[in-house]
Amino acid sequence: MLLFDSKKQEFFFDKKKLSLLDYKNSENKLNSLNISNNFLFTPDDKKKNYYIFKNFISRDIAIKLQNYFVSSNTNKSFIDTTGGSFRLFFYLNSPLFYPNFIKNLITKCMDIKNMIYVHHEYYQNYCMINNLNPNNFEAVTKNQLLHSWQSAYWYKNGCKFAKHIDHYGELACFLILSEKKIDYLEGGLEITYNDGTTKELDEEYNYGDLVMLDQSKVYHRVKEIRHNDNQIGRLQLYIPTIPPYYMKKELFYENYSHRPYFTNNKINFFYKMKTIVKSFFQKQKIHYSRVDSKLDDFVL
């Protein structure tokens, strides 16, 4: 689905494959409407609520991304979340530096997610409230980035994530950068349906797949990861859907204590000026996810 231009360090869609998602013009049985209705946003008795885009990026590029996160100096930038996982956060609405391929990859993943999410009531309401054309997926992504973060999740030996369910509207996607039995031996994402039956999704995907999960419909957890000394563990790029009211109106970043970034385009000029002035008299506490990771300008 995504191809990589090594000279520009950018990803771009394979137009032929992308056209197959167009439910209005495509005879493809796996168009976006079909995926939405029969795989993602389904009733409990269907036991779906997830969809896997196989080979969303190539295996080779996925392994290169794994090496970037694990084998380069970038591995020093992961934050230990004490048992949950090690995370490296990305805020594209910020002054922090990220390599071009990271920014580009994140936006492309969000674009494809919106192409499926367009068939959901939450997405349509979001676009109406923000005066956005629901079918202009890139514009919707740009607005979502104002109030969103993304992260690389690295689960090492003993790491796990407790069973939970998220709020209405929280559709997530995961870009797979590791494989069970190759990079780790045990554990992974488990979803639980209302009748108590479970499914372990890590058994179903490989390097480069993109997994979409309706986190508001099924309980889910990451079972404890176990791997050998010569294995790296479980690694994924996580792109959540973060509702706009989850964050404060303004965010501050390390080394930019007087330069707030606003999470809504509708915030008026006077509020913005007040926030800037206030920052000179009241020290801002920087959340650990908004610390400058000082990433290198890496070439993938």
C-alpha cells in the first residue's frame, strides 16, 4: 500500500492499490465500506472489531524501521513507563525535531485510517464540528494532529499492558515492526469479546502489516512479553485517535517554555497572548512525553 522514496525519505501511496478502497468506484470486495461494516464496526456476535492491512509497508522497510528504533542511538530516547512498555512519543504539532520519514509515515497511517473511519458516526460528527470535509482525509489528518500524539511502543521482557476498554470514537492502528517467534516468544495483544472468548492478534500479523482496532468495542490487553537475550522484544508504531477534549488547550515542550502550541484552531488571539504572557510568570511543568528526545536526522 505504501511505497518509500529513499531520496526524499518519504512514503507515498500506491495509487492503484489505494483506488481499491474507493467503495463508490471499485468492485473490490474489500473496499473501505466493506472493511468498515464487516470487519471493524461490527456487532458483538461477529467477533471482529479489527482489520489487518497485509504488507502495508514492505518487510524490508519495516525491518529498517525496527533497526532505526532499536539499533541506532534512537533507542536511548525511549521512556521507561515502569512495566507498561518503553515509549518514544511524537507530537507533530510541536517544535521538536523528527526525521522526515517518521512524520510522513505517521500522516500516511492517519490518512488511511480516516479512509475507513469516514463510515463511522464519530468521524462524521468530528468533521461537522470542525467544519471539515469528511472526504478530504488529508485535511482531517492535519486537524487531528493538533490534538494528537503517536508513539513507538517497545515491549521488552516482562512488559505488559493491563486489560481495559477505551472511550467511544477511539479507533487505533498499529504498524507492525516485530514478529512473534522471531523477535519475542510469548505475549502480545489479546482482545476479549462480550461472551468471554478471546483472540490473540499477534498470531495473525507480520512485519509491515497495519492493524486497525476499535478500542471502544472490545476489551484488550498486551499479555506479558517474553524473549531471549538475542531477541529485541515487541515493537510497534501506535497511532491512536485522540478526542480533542483529552488535552489542554495549550501544550508546552522542553526548551520552549514561552512558546505554547495550541490544540484547537478556534482559540482566539487574546487567549493565546494571555497564555504566552502567563508563561513568563508561571513555570510550566513539562509532561514526560513532551521532553525533547533529540533525535538524529537519520536516513532510513
